[in-house]
Amino acid sequence: MDRPVRVRFAPSPTGFLHVGGLRTALYNFLFARHHRGKFVLRIEDTDRSRYVEGATENLIRTLKIMGLQYDEGPDVGGEYGPYLQSQRLELYRQHAQQLVESGHAYYCFCTPAELEAMRKRQEAAKQPIMYDGTCRRLTAEEVQKRLKQGKPYVVRLKMPREGETRFSDLIRGDVAFQNELIDDQILLKSDGYPTYHLANVIDDHYMEISHVIRGEEWLPSVPKHLQLYKAFGWEPPQMAHLPLLLNPDRSKLSKRQGDVAVEDFLEKGYLPEALINFVALLGWNPGTDQEIFSLQELIEKFSLERVNKSGAVFDLNKLNWMNGHYIRELPEEKRVAFLTPFLKKAGYDVSDPEKTRKVIAAIYKRIERGIDVKEQAAIFYQDHLEIREPEAREILQKESARTVLRTFLQKIAPLHELDVQTFSQVMKEVQRETGFKKQDLWMPIRVALTGVTHGPDLPLVIEILGKAKIESFVRQVLSAEN
Ligand code: GLU
């Protein structure tokens, strides 16, 4: 590696951070930290038609939550700024001009209607849809005349019409493109804004980016970019194109099959460290069976050599499993701080911190995401027992169950309080007196206290519900018709 490592994440602020964007940002971050290089955030905001108010701030906030701290960027500054492309427009214009003068680009005056007619003609003739080079053939005088007339124009790249553009991608190996199939890309639009291609190349050069690490969807842009580097006489960065992210049916990961915005995952109660760990494995393989990695471990182990070429399937079940793991591994205090807002959002009363702590202790092993507390904690917040399963109802209809519950009620009646110890004592007596044991003994109690046939350990349930509620639920069950 001859140049100092400088990599960038260059999102366009079009709304939210896609998980694919998170992976790109993460791999750039890991690569930079592994090589003790710099990680740059550059905002590519030159497409005014796709501009979304607040999207840049959103992106920055999400990257921070995810712990992907960059060394240079719009809000932290740096020697290579500005880091917002909309603040670098003059640079792009000058360079577009320079390309026209050196004969590597040309003015194109074709109107939208003319381009549309061209597209229709090509479609009908079953030809590739691309600019046909009309304005490439204009003489210098014709160009001057149109400019004087004040005709709107764009600047297009003069792609060579023959030969191939080859390059070696750090992930995909040797890649070749036939030049004749590559369009004369617009570099500068009629509104004076650059397109992605022009701005991206100029910035990667002036920001001294050593490695471009980005999604595979940008691979077809490479020949255009290499042509630009050549025209400017610049050395291109090394390139690494990351495999596509796929749905389980191997279609391209899209909003239609579920969430793709990192913000949505955070809102559902995925932990940043779990998302990072999961996304790190979407395309990179550590070469061992290890699945759980801290950010520090990822920095140590990450290498582009271990990034696969083939698409990476986004397996939500695996993410859920991993998130459950991270929730279980949190220190209790952090777990309570993380899950309490989800209890609150579910409409449960979290004003008693001791009860909240106990509820979380009772359910955290049974959840995978923050929002799962709604269902799992429901049993602790009902005033009136709700029997929520047909199996539970069947159990309560058995005479044996009613005997157990009647005896249980008699035994707890004289007690002041019901704690874990007295409960265990009571259950021994109920067993002795009724002769029922195991499921026949415990299940009626569980169902009468929670309304369902599964859930946290009963002693935990007892402690949280307290005697008054327990008594009232059991009474309710016994007084119900069967
Ligand atoms: N602005 C492009 C994007 O939105 C950047 C692609 C690249 O990294 O070159 O992803």
C-alpha cells in the first residue's frame, strides 16, 4: 500500500440510511481503522431533484449512534473540505470546462424532446438506449453559435468508441467493459450542477482517497470514472465493489420485503452493536465459525480479501437471534435503560422503577427486540385476567385444575404477603393435599396468573404481581362459568 489510507463514505442525502449504506460505511470505517488511515464523510448532495430536507442531519445522527466516527466530514471539518458537494460547485464547473478545452468532453445542446425522440427511435430499432453523439460531431463554429444564442447545454464525456476499459477490482478481480457500450455520460447538467460521476471523481482525487469501497451497483460507473481520471491525468484510487444485499428469495434487498432503514431497526429495538455485528458479516467472512464480534475485534480482523463476490442474503432471523444475544449480554443497568422506553411506548406504567426492573429481569431472555416487550410484559400489567390462548382456557376447564386453584386460594388467604419462599411452601402443601404434581399442579397456577401457558419462571411472576392481584385473578378464574 503506497499511499496513506484515506477512504470515504459518500452518501447522497435522499432520506434515510439504508442498511446497504450502513455496510458501506462500516467497511470503510473498519478498513481505515485497521490500516490506521482516515475515514471521511462526504455528502453527495448535487442532485437537487432528490434532495430531502433534514436528510444530511439524519445521516450524521445515525452514523454517530452506530459508533462510526469519521475523521473528516461536514460537521467535524478537516483539511480537504468542504465536505458537502453543494459547496464545491465552482471546482466542478472549472473542471468540466477544462475537459471541454482538452477535447475530453463536449457541449450538448439536445433538448429533452430531442432526447426522447432519440430514445424512441433506438427502442424501435432495438438498439441500445444511449446518446447517439449528435453534438459530439458539431464543429467549433456551430458550438460557438449555439452558445452565443444562449442555448441551454450540458457537458458530456467523450467516451472512446472502441477498445475496452479494464481494471482490477480488489474484490471482483479483473473487470473489462467494452467502451462502445458506454454512454457519453453527462458531467455537468444544464442547471450548472455536476452529475455524480464528475463530482465523485474530482472529490476522490482532491480528497486524496486511496481506496473506493462501495456497493456493486456502482461498478458500471467505473469505466466512465477511469476515463475521467485519464483525461485529467490523475492516478485513480484502488477500487473495491461490495456484493449486493439480497432478500432470502435472492431478489435485491428492497423496502417491499421489510425494513431497510437503519432508523427503523433502531426504532424497533435493535441495538447498534448487534446491527454492526450483523452487517459486518453481510459479505465479509472471518474465516472461522465465530459470529459475535465487537467493533474492536472487527477492526482487528477485517480485510477486503475476505469479502465475497457473491450476493449476501439479509437473514432477518439471524439478526433477531443476534440482537437477542446482545440484549442478554447487556449489564442489567444498561438493559433496563434500553428496554424501559419500549415498555413505556407499549403503554405500560413504568413509574415504579423497582417493578420495571423486575419485569425486565423476568422477560429479557425471551425477547429479541425492544418492541417484543409489549407482548412479553403484557401479563404483568393487566388489571383483569385475560385468557389469551384456547389451550389456556381448556386447562382451566378441567376439574383437576379447579381443585388445585381452590386449594391454592385457601392456602394463601391467611398470608399477609406472597413472596418466593411462601409461594414455594404453599405449592408443596397444595401438592400434598390434592395429590397433583408437575404439569397438573403448576400449569393451572401459571394460566390463572398470566392467562397463557408459557412465560417467565413462576416465582418471578409471583413477586411482580403481588398477593392482591394473584388472589383476584384466581377468584376470577374460579367464578367463571365452565
Ligand atoms: N453518492 C453515491 C451514493 O449515494 C456514492 C457512490 C460512491 O461511493 O461512489 O452511494
